[in-house]
Amino acid sequence: MAEFLLFAGVLVLFGLAFWLTTDSDDDNPGGGLMQPSLVPIPLRSHPRG
């Protein structure tokens, strides 16, 4: 029984570590926290007036 619990605990730890490393926002370009994109703002070539 102790061996089974140890084996199950190791499997849970490996599964948790795998889940946390694959679900990272830093290296996921499809979503999550992403860098903001810079949008160019057109400027007038002559002043108003």
C-alpha cells in the first residue's frame, strides 16, 4: 500500500510540473499575457490654422 501511495504521489508531482511548464504565459504566443503592439499614429505635416 505504501508503494502505491508513493507511486501515485510521484505521478501527481510529475503531472503538476508538466502542466505548469506547458501552460506558461511567457512562451505562449496564442494568448494569455502578451506584449502590447505599438500602433503608429499619423502626424500632420502642416500646422492647423
